[in-house]
Amino acid sequence: MTYPLDLPAPVPLMLRRLLQHRRPLLLQGPMGPFFARLAAWLEQQGAKPYKVNFNGGDQWFYRRARTYAYRGRHEDLDAWLASFVVLHRIDALVLFGQHRPVHELARAVAARLSLPVFVFEEGYLRPDYITLEEGGVNGLSSVPKSAEALRFMPDEPPASRPQPVAASFARMAWYATCYSVAMWVARPVFAHHVYHRPLHPLTQALAWLRGGWRKLWHGWTQRDVWARLCAQERHKRYFVLPLQVHNDSQMQHYSPYPSVEAVIDEVMASFARHAPADEWLVIKHHPMDRAYRCYARHIAQRQRQWGLQDRVLYVHDVHLPTLLRHARGVVTVNSTVGLQALYHKVPVLTLGACFYAIDGLVHAGPLARFWREPGRVDEALYQRLRHYLLRTNQINGSFYGRLPGLPQGPVAVPDTEEATQWPSVISQPVPLEAAEGGGAPGWRALPMQVVASPQIGATVAEAPARASARASARQ
């Protein structure tokens, strides 16, 4: 799909694309009130957003009109969601976390029904942005994957700098606590929900306490590390390996490594064999994984194995931009830290599938060569990529702070043939008023005879029989 990139855009193109759909269905969002705020903004723009809640945490943060609770089994969600989409004339899905179990299934339903899927994600450009893409993010991103494509597009720098978003770690922790408690309390109501990770409130509280203690401990024990890294003799004399969260979907779906430990092992072994003897390797822990993982023992074992006791540093809460400015290069699986490194003109090598792994922008490899010949960053190409991201999929805002990228006034949506790029196979015989009823407890409350299209008629019309068959099999 191609987009008109030369239109003047008060908001990014993907957000204007979302506004072309008047009856979007919101599924799970980030922990907190972001989806409720988004729905309020969509209503101001004339849309009628719907929402499906899957657990008590969803319910706690989203209690607006046109909200439905799905309490059925995960294996029945396919038929339920297909019928819901048809009955309520849904014309787009909106979600956060494309690989969550409910969203994997929802994206498959959307593909069958030719519905666009809009996916939110943390910002590709940090810290003042969040990401919205159509079709998928990260490994499923629609960002051009070639230097030629980027150079062919108009290069339009942003008209102004982003406004501060006042994101707060304490606010995010509070949202996570409220979400996990509400999810736990409402377990009897949502007994069959399949969440993408454990979220017991007690274990989460203990984890956050452990994370707080580790932050204080590392701040004290590593108080002299910063002076060593910023010393003049160390400038451009070390490489950085930024670790990713252990259960990051980027690591699980777009990485050749089974674990973070496997990444550490390969990078340290290669560094020991091929890096100049006077270079250092700085391994930076991810701040969001502080409460759940510590790799100090594992790294110490590999230091002894490879004779790297004096050449590898394992650091925690250091100022990332400053760390990058002094680095000679960055090795990452597919973290957006790579984009930050490119911004600071630091060469990058990616080890996994990554949307910004563009020939001519990142090092082509192999890793053994990168240690000795990291090369230089093509600044003009990076700026083209950055400008493309800003005008297409980066929204000035935070899931846990301010949202200046959602303007209060009406947003002009381009009236072009692009609006028909998604030819939905759903027929629309249901009167608008008929779709404005109350919550639907399960698929049985949804009529199945509203579908006229032969492409999905069988899918939805046979849903009661297929769900009844599953129920019989469970008895």
C-alpha cells in the first residue's frame, strides 16, 4: 500500500488513516487509561469507538459507552469476534501488543474479513513519541526496507520540535499495580482469559520492590563507572550491547536467539576473539527488566571463560545518550536503542530482524568484522528515515504522560481513493441503531444471519455450530 507523503499533516499519517474509519474496535491497550483517552479523542473527531475488555484490568481502566466484556473461552473467541465485527459494522481494529494471544487471533480474524489493524507500540523515536502503524509494528512494520525507497521519497523535516510528554516511571508503576490487582480480583468473572505473561499482584509488588532495591544498590556500587566511561582516553574506545527485556516480543518473534543469555554469550565470545585488545564492551541492562532479571553472575562466568575481566563492564542506570555519544559502535538484536545510536552518529550492527536494518544504514556484518571496522553512519540516509517516521507513524505523546500529538480541534482527513484500499467483505445490512445496544456476554447474544458476503458467510454463520461442537467435546 502506498500513502501520499506530501500532504501537510497536523498529525502523523497513520493517525489520519485511523480517522478514516468511523467504527473502530479497541482491544487491549497499554496498562492504564491510554485507550480511554484515545476513545474520547476519537469521539471528538466524530468516530464511534467500540471496546472489548478481556480481564479486570481492562475493565478498571476502560468503562466508557459501547464497551463489551468477553468472558468466554479463548478457543471460542475467533467465532465471537467475527460475529461481533459483523453485527456492529466494525471497520478497523486497534490494539497494543500485536503478539498477545488475543491479538494474534484477532489479527487472523481481521485478515479473513479484510479489516485494517492499527497497532500501537512504544515510540521508535524516544522519549517523546509513541508509535502507530497499520498492519503491524517492529518486525511487521511497513517502513521502507531499502535505501533506494527512502531516497526516492520526499524529505520533509518536522516543522517543530516535540513537546515534552512528562512521562513518569512512578505513574507507570502505579498503573501496573492497579491493573494487576483488578485483574486478580476479577478472575472469577474472566475465568478463561489467557494473558501474555504472569501478573499476580503479590509477585508483581515483590518484583517492583526488588527492582527499587537493585536501583539503589547499583547506583551505589557503580558510582565510579561513569567517570571511567567518560574519561578522555575511553572516548570512542568501547562498544555497547544494550540488553532487551527478557520476554520482549521482539526477542521472542524476531530474534534467532532463545534467550538474552544466548545473545550475551555470542557477543562476548566474538568480542574476545576479534575485538582490538584495548577496546571495552559495555553491557547495559534494560531498566524495565531490573525487577525480573540480573545477568551479573552469567556475565562474570563468561568473563573468566574468555579472559575478559578487565574489558567487559555490566552497567545499569547510566545516561544512555551520553553513553552512546562516547561509544565506538552498538551491537543490538533489534532494540530501538539502535536508532538512538544512529542519531548520535554511532555505527550499529543488528543481530535480529529489525525494521531499520537497511543496507547502507546499519553495518552489514559479520560481527567479527564490526569490532575492527564499524564504519561510519550515513547521516543523510538516517535523517530521511527519521523524517519518514515522524510524518507517518510517530505521535508526540506517552502512554503514561501527556498526549500533545492528539490535537483538540478537528483533524483534516484526506478525501482520496486511499480510503478504499481496504475492501471489506462485510456487508452492512444492520441498521446503525441496532448496533448500539448493551454489552454482549458471549457469542450466543450475537445474531448470525447478518452476513451476506459469501466470503465470510460460512465463517460467521457456522460459528454457533462450531462453538457448540467445542462445548460438547469439553463435556
